[in-house]
Amino acid sequence: MRMVGVIFKREFQGYFATPVAVVFLFIFLVLCGIFTFELGGFFERGQADLLPFFQYLPWLFLFLIPAVAMRLWAEERRTGTIELLMTLPVTMMQAVLGKFLAAWAFLGLALALTLPLWITVNYLGDPDNGVVLASYVGALLMAGSYLAIGSCMSSVTKNQVIAFILGVVLCFVFVLVGLPGMLNFLSFLPDPILETLRSFSILDHFQATIVKGVIDVRDLVFFGTLIGAFLFMNAVIIELKKAD
Amino acid sequence: MIEIRNLSKHFGPIRAVDNVSFSVAQGEVLGFLGPNGAGKSTTMKMVTGFLTPSEGTALVCGHDVQKEPIEAKRKLGYLPEGAPLYPDMTPRRFLHWAASVRGMPKAEGARRVAEVVERVQLGNVLDQRMETLSKGFKRRVGLAQAILHDPPVLVLDEPTDGLDPNQKHEVRSLIREMSREKAIVLSTHILEEVDAVCSRVILIARGKLLVDEAPREMLARSRYHNAVTVHVRGDSGEELERAVAEVATVERSDGGDSQEGLAQYTLFPRNGQPILPQVSERLAGLEVVDIHVEGGRLDEVFRNLTTADSESRS
């Protein structure tokens, strides 16, 4: 665990070695603002909640998180530092986990910077803060899922653009299976299969938390499993093709 | 301290490393020679646990690199080919990070970092981002990282590549200095380096181990081993040939181009033994300006061994 911390620290500081992180945070906050106030009709709705913000978050994350994840391993491959990392006394799982947690913490920071929205809502009205809190936890879990997928895709290639595209596509698949349109389209399938497909949807599980304001054990298990599975695959892929 | 048994690595149909075995003991500096693509780096990558061997085992201080990777890697310092580094970090941060990966407490880490920085002379660039460093400095940061934890086993892939002559000299003395208490493997393209620092040479070509011996023995394979080169005034080649015919054959070695009236000839002993006394006796009638004994030429041995192998295959 100490070694995960060492990897984590280097990665996390790495975000702030260049202006990229600040630019990312800026873009994220601007887009959050546009989605919440313009598209989400934050004021017009006349309701003191953060639903407009959280509703658009899966779509915002769909592009922004693969952009954070793409460099995790592709960069190590491109610069050859993967050879350095893998010949240090660090296990594969420690390296994968350390990098993942650093990126997750960075996304957590991005989410934390939207707290002024919460303050605004509290100033303007009397929102159900329990729901907001659950939504934030749900958003963090969703971010982790996207990130695990993106990290896994980043380990496939040394080209960050390819890693980004693969990440977006795969994340999109996990969103798509829960969209009503998609489910209608697939309605020729037997119900159990349809239900199974639907249960794989990141969108579905996220909406369950933000609308109900309850973090269900099933949602926790879903996000946890998704993250675990993709990080495991991530480690396996690196182990198999370290040298390419 | 390093023991390699029947190590092979296949990439698809290509046998990059083919059944290579050798061992390196404490106090030895093993030079790894071979043409590009011979399998030097691949072998090193397997010893350091980066690549998984297709067959065979590699042991570092008794730990199987595949079965006990963490224990093996703890005993190992490695400078990978091309000295890859994190471009956004500074050498200071990077080395402190490496110290914490190696499990050193903060104070000890700082002490060791200061020590190796001194040793490889990084002082001036400690706070510069590593992507802005010159090739020579990058190589030295990589080297600093490799020796940071004072490992009993060092694997250095082309440690002097890209360094200027002064830096090469420094790195070589550093390696010689460390060699007493460590087992060191280094690969190089520079043949003089082998003579300068290595106590043993391994020549590998097309994945196969061709030669494993001391540099002196390798030199003895050269046609030039024990040959005598003389500079003679005037055009006296035939006379010279007649004089030493019993003990040596004569070849003109300045390309037929006498400079300042001096012709250069190389006398190859007929039986491979030292011939200087016999030769100097027989040269009495000639105006010899310079005479010296050749030790042998590694580049010639290298060429013979590596091309002979490819010819016998084709």
C-alpha cells in the first residue's frame, strides 16, 4: 500500500508539472457552467436542486475523462519509461492502482471545484442536501468507471489519440446500453437479455443515485465491479505487451 | 550474482535470444558485445524482469526474476537502453522519487541522492525539466537512478552512448570503482571500452552466444595478436620480407603511401608466438625508425566472428 502511495504521489504531482491540468480544470468548469445554466435551464426550472448539472455530467465526462486517462499508460510507452517503472521493485497492481487513484483524485478535485454550484443552490433555495451529496458520490463513482475504462484503453497503445478514441467509444457503449432509444431498438431481444444489458449501463446506475438520492448497494457493487474488472484487464494487457 | 540458464526469447518466428547461458560473479565487469539486433538488449530486459523469457531462467542474487520479481529487482540497478526518463520531472524530484520507491527513509534518500549527484556530476541541472536535458545528462540521470540504492548487481545498457570523451572517461572510472563489490553487466558498441573496463567479454550475434572469455583471450584471436609493426626509411619492402621470412609474413600497412619517406609494414608471426626478439635481430641492415608490438584488434575479431557466423548460415 505504501508503494501505491509513492506511485500516486508522482502521478498526481505530474498533473501540475505542466499547465495542462489547469487548462483541463478550466474547460471542465466552463462546460459545467454552460450545461447547467444554459442547456439545463438552472434558473428557469425554478427548483432548488442540482439536477441540471448532474444530468449532463455523464456526457461531459464521456469526453473529458478519456482525455485524462489517455496519457496514463500510453505516455509511459511512448517515452519508454514503462521499462523503468516495471523494473523497479513495484508490482503491476501497485503501479496500475497508483496511477488510477492519482487520476481519480484529480477528477475528484475537478468535481470539488463545482461546489460553488451547491453553495449557490443553498443560497437561492432550500435543496435536499442529502440528494446532492449522493449525487456527488455517484458522480465520483461514475468518473472512476470511465477512468478505469480509459486507463485500460490507454494501456493498449503508445498513441494517446488512439487511446482517447478507444476510451470514448468504449465508455459510450456503457452509456448507450441504458438509453431508452437503444433499448427500444433492441426490443426484439428477449427480456432477460435486455435487462442484463441495461444493468451494464453506467447511465442507468448513475441516474438511479442522482434521482433517488440513495446510493444503493447494487449501484456500488456495479461501479466497484466495473472499476475492478477494467483495472484488472489493464494490468493483464500491460503484462502481456510490455515491450511493444 | 547473476546466473542465466538456457535463456531464449522468441518474437513470433524470430529467435531474438537463443539458448544463452552465462553467469557473472562479484567483482566482474561483463561486457556485452554484438551487432545491432543481436539480442543484447533483449537479454538484459529478461535479466531485469521487463521481458518474460520464452524459455530458461534468470537469477539475480539467487532470486528467480520470474518467480520472485520484487526481491530480484531490489538487488538490481538498471539503466535501460536509451535511458528513458519522465520528461516533465526534474532530476531532483525523479531521484528522490526513485529513493522512495526503493524504500529509503527520507533522510537516507536525501543523503544517497546527494551522493550519486556528486558522483555523476548532475549538480548544475538538478532543477531542469528532464526533457530539456542533453543526451549526456539524461544518460547520467539514468545512471544515477541505477546506482542510487547501491545494488549488488548493475545492468547497464550502453552506459556511455552519447557521452563526450571526458564523460565517457568519468563513467568508465565510476564503473571500475564500483566493480569490486558488484557484479556489473554492460553492453556497448565501443570496443575500446571493453578493453578499458571489462574483465570478461560476451559476444552475441543472432541471439546466440559466440564467445565468453577475457578481453585478453579475445584479443589473442586477432590476426594482429603479437604482430610487429615497423616504420622503415626508404622503399625496402622486399629486403624486409627476405630478412624476416623465417618467422613472419610481411604486409604493407600504410596503404602503399609512404609519409616523409617512411613506409609502414606489419609483420605477422608464422606461429602466433611473440617475434619481437627474432625480428629486431634480423632488421640490422635496415633503417628502422619505429617498431612496436600489436596486442590485437578487437574490431577485427568482432567482424570475423559476427560475419563468419552469418556466412555459415546463408
